[in-house]
Amino acid sequence: SSILLYYYSFLIADKTSGFLFEIVSLHLLYLEYWIGLERKQRH
């Protein structure tokens, strides 16, 4: 059953990899933006 689960997760990852990559990159940009704002407020 572990092989089936691995294959199933691989299919899901293959279909959603582009979508997840966009979400992660946007989230990282958002975090960098807020970190920059906090640094500006401290100085």
C-alpha cells in the first residue's frame, strides 16, 4: 500500500507543483516585504 500512496502523492505533487511553487514564492516575497517594513520602522 505504501507504493500506491507514493504514486498517489507523486501524481498530486505533479499536478500542483506549479501552483504550490507560486504560493511559496508569493509567501516569501510577502515575508521579505514585512521584514523590510519592520527594519525601516526600527531605524
